[in-house]
Amino acid sequence: MQLSVVILAAGQGKRMNSDLPKVLQPLAGRPLLEHVVRVARSLDPANVYVVYGHGGAEVQAALSQQPVEWILQAAQLGTGHAVMQAMCVIPDDHTVLVLYGDVPLIRCASLKQLVAAADGGALAILSVALDNATGYGRIVRNPDGEVSAIVEHKDATPDQLTIRELNSGLMAAPAGRLREWLLGLGSNNSQREYYLTDVVAGAVQAGDRVVAIVATHASEVMGVNDKIQLAQVETAHRRERAEELMLAGATLADPARIDIRGDIEVGRDVFIDVNVVLSGAVKLAAGVKIGPNCVISDSSIGAGSEVFANSIVERAMVAENCRIGPFARVRPETVLHRDVHIGNFVEVKASEIGAGSKANHLSYVGDASIGSGVHHHLQLRWPKQMADRDRRRRLHRIGQHAGRAGADRRRRHHRRRFDHLAGCPGGRADADPRPAGLRRHLEAAEETAKSLSRCDSRAAAAVDRQPG
Ligand code: UD1
Ligand code: MG
């Protein structure tokens, strides 16, 4: 039977106390509603309809990339009323699956069970057993144990409130039957709304079969109505994704301290330290190590590569055995070939760096194409050769040399440049960052030292001249 999915997303979400519509509140960096649309699409349905209303344009804009049909519910008169809007476009011979935009962790396997039961002609509702039942509809059974109704928390009697078999809100049914049950809905309840849940009593009355399928994981049916529940859902999501990574062979320093906000693929023996954020499409090949406090987004990192603490890698392709960081920033459109080293306080943007090249310290490499075996340096330091107290600064800039021979050539090049700068009167004055007072003081000290050494040499000469 053809499947039509209806996702309810028109509600305001008053309990959120937020300007952002509830279904756009972020879970793992994506709107709640996007999570639901993705799982709906995984069922390969004929259509996915999203019933929208509150914050309409904002909701549509946020999901503009998703292939869904939009159904307007101009006034939010309840979940039953919302489904009625979509039924205008769904043929009788389809199976309808109703999902909620605020129940984001639902899994494909449970939905398939619901759809299978509805394909067989029943009204299938997804239930769950939870200790904390606040806010959930209670599933009421008759003395024979058959489902007879769903009673909303706000409308339940004290006896009914003790029921721990709860309604997830999600259900599937043959479209023709659902249409008929919906026509029988009223709004005679505490919220003056048309409750979708009342179709259960309608189906029972019409002699139709109602089955309750228990969700395998309680987290699947967690509804998000306030910020506390949003945080609880985030925690549950984080734990589930961390478990997936561990089952795929990753070692996590602490599964509670990783944030996974996208589609992450890991190879064997990947190690991820604490406070790492992985977002978008991230691929970490076998043996990759990610240090603490790193953010990796939309990037692939080749086997054996290591990203050291406090580094950011964004939309980059990193080949095997590279070393990045600590404190490095690899920006979009960067390609690092194998064995590249990007060191501390190095920023690389839209550049391709050839195999074995290194930019180890304090550099910016932008829109560049650097060959292999290149060592890029931008350093300020006191060279060892200056230990004779000559405090003139030396500026090392960019060497493009391969291997050890290159390093020697680079040193010679810097020596020549230094000599040139030092021999040019005033040439270093502007570049000398020492305060003028300090400079004068050091120059005076130098003069004193020189005259003292002249005295010393005169004294030494006098000693030499003394008869033996
Ligand atoms: C609903 C169920 C309750 C279930 C709980 C599980 C009803 C009457 N109650 O209650 O049995 O235990 O979910 O999370 O269905 N919406 C619309 N249009 C409307 C009203 C709501 O599109 O007019 C959408 C909301 O945006 C939301 C979803 O329907 O995505 C559920 O609405 P909500 O108000 O959160 O219902 P609950 O009180 O949580
Ligand atoms: Mg809800």
C-alpha cells in the first residue's frame, strides 16, 4: 500500500517561552522538525506532508531544502484538526502515518511496525512505558485488555493518571478509515481542541481493530514541550550517537562529552578526546586521533592523521598521516595531502598543501597552492648566533625548500637577509619594536661595555709589557 506521512508542526509551543517556533528549536544543531522529516523520508513514502501554521514562513524557510509538501493549518485547533487539513489531499487507499514535529528521536524500525499493522487494516498507535508520565496521554484498556481510548493528561481522572502505558502521539491507519473517525471528533475537553487521540475511541466504537505497539527505546518517543525536555532529548541523542561511534570502533574518552551534530563515519581505532564537536558530514578514517576541544565540521580526515587540542577543521580534506594543531585553524576548501604538518597558531584557508609540507608556527596561508616538501616559516626570534649580546632582531620569512639541504639554504638566505638589514642604516629602526628608551639604554650599555673592553685590553697589554 502507498504511504503518506503527515508531520504535525503547526503548534506554537507555548511552554517553550521562545520566539523561535517549537519545531525549529535545535537538536544536535538541526531543527527538531528536520530530524522527523529525515526519518519519514527513510521509509520511502509517496509523500511527506508537513502541517504548518505558527511561525509559518520561518518554518518553511528553515526546511526549504527538504522535499516536503506544505499544508497550512491557519488556526491551531488541535492535533486532530491538523491531520484533517492533510486528509484533503490523501487518497483513501493510502496508509497514513502521523508523526509529530516535536517527537524527534523516533526510529525507522518502530515506524515500520506501525505501518505494517495499518496496512493490515488496524489503527496502530505507538505506546511507551515511562516512569515520568507528565504531559502524556494515557492508554486506557477495557477489562479484556483491549485498547479502548486515549485520555489526555489534563483530562484524566486520578485513577487514569496512575496508568503508565503512555501515548507517543504517533499512529498509522488506513486513510479511508482515518477520515471517517476524524469526522466524529469533537472539542469537548479541557483545552477545547480537536484531539487526534480521540480517533481511538472512534475506531473502537466503529468496531475497527486498534493495536498498541510498544516503542523499543523510551527515548524514541520523548516529546519536546519545554526547554528541560529539549535538553533531555539532546542528552539522549548524544548518548545514542556516541554509542553508534563506539560500536563502529571509535574510542571515546568520555561518551558524555562529545557532541555529534551530523552524519559521522568512523574507521577502526579512531580516538576522540573530550569536548569534541563533530558537525555536518565528517569522515574519520582508521586510526585518526582527535585531541580535546576540537571542532571538526564537514571534513574528511585520512588514516593515521592527528588533530591536536583546540583546533578547528572546517570543510577540508585531510589526507593520511597529517598533524594539525594544537591551536590550528583549517578553513573551508583546504586540501592537505599526506604527511602535512599544520602547527600551532597557523591558519590555512582555501589552499592546497602538497605531501610532506609543513607550516608549523604562527602563519597564515590563504588561497595558496604549495608544493610538496615545502617548509613554510614566519618566525620572530633571537637567533643563537646573536648570543654575543647584539640584540638586533631577525626576521625569518618564508622558506620554500625541501629536506635538510633546504634547511641549510634557508639559514644562509636568512643570514644574508639579516646582514643586509643590519648593514642598512635606519633599515631596522622601524622594524625594531623595542621602546626607544630601552633601545637608548641598551646602546649606552653597549658603548660602556666596548670602552671597558678597550680599557681591559690596554690593561692586559700593559701586563704583557711588564717584565717577566
Ligand atoms: C500529544 C498527544 C498526547 C501525547 C503527546 C506525546 C494529542 C491531543 N495529545 O500531546 O497524547 O502523549 O503528544 O508527545 O495529540 N500541532 C499542530 N496543530 C495543532 C496542535 C498541535 O500541528 O493545532 C502539532 C504541534 O506542533 C506538535 C504536535 O502537533 O508538533 C503535538 O502537539 P502538542 O501540543 O505538543 O501535543 P502534546 O500536548 O504534547
Ligand atoms: Mg508535544
